[in-house]
Amino acid sequence: MFFRAISYLKFLVKSTNQHGVHSPFVYDFVTKGLYQKVVKNNILNNYTELKCLSKKEQKVVLKIVNYFNIDEIYFDLKTLSKSLSSDCKILFINNLILKPFLKDQNNYFIVINKIHRDKKTYNIWKKLIKNNQATVTIDLFYLGLIFFRKEQQKEHFTIRV
């Protein structure tokens, strides 16, 4: 609990809103996705794995799903890899115990829940940020996002939601 409180204070000091973002991709995502007022649909009701999220976390995940037009959320890499769809996909990792295998593809991204839960989880998150395959990483405190964008330089953002 103490780690999480200190981590949140550090997050508040480092974090920014859309005005501190210099990437067009991330700026659009923040302004048109994360900061949108109206949530269009509630696909999260279809997934029991997401019931453990707080209301705020559910709202953020829903905004992410709406912005990227996600039809299905995957919870393991095997199922994601078997999907034949070329649409944008999301891999949701609820428990970051081990470093997940990063598969370099442009048509999916990873959402990791509770990256500031404890020191061990946060250290795994920091290692994932340094991975060269993860070109865009975003720390939302509640969630961590990893994008694989070959057309963009490696960048990390800390965004307040």
C-alpha cells in the first residue's frame, strides 16, 4: 500500500495531459479517445475477466476499446495469434507476474492492468518499456499500454486520465 501511494505521487509529478504530448498518434489517442466524454457502447459486459476492474479502470478500458474500434478483447497470446482478423486487436493482461512475450505486430497492442500494484510489477513494467519492440508505451497509472508501431520512434508517455 505504501509503495502504491509513493508511486502515485511520483506519477502525478511526471505525468502530463495532451499538451505535453508531441506524438500525433498519442495526441489523437489522448484527445479523441481517453478524454472523450461520451462512452458509445459497453463491450466490457461480455468479459468476466474485466469484472475485477474498478469503475474508473473500466471506463478507461472502454474508452480505449471505443477509440480503436475493438470488437474482441483477448486475454492470452495464443488466442490472439489464432485470430485471422486483420483489424486492430487488444491483448489485456490482468496479472503481470511474468514478463509477457512481446510479439512485434502492428495490428495489436497490449493493455496491462495495475502496473503500479507493487515494486515487482512496476519493475517488470519498466523492463517492458525498455524493450525495443515496444515502440510506444503509455503509463496511465491504473493501466499500461504497449503499442508496436514500426512507423514511429520509440517513446514513453505518462498521461493523467
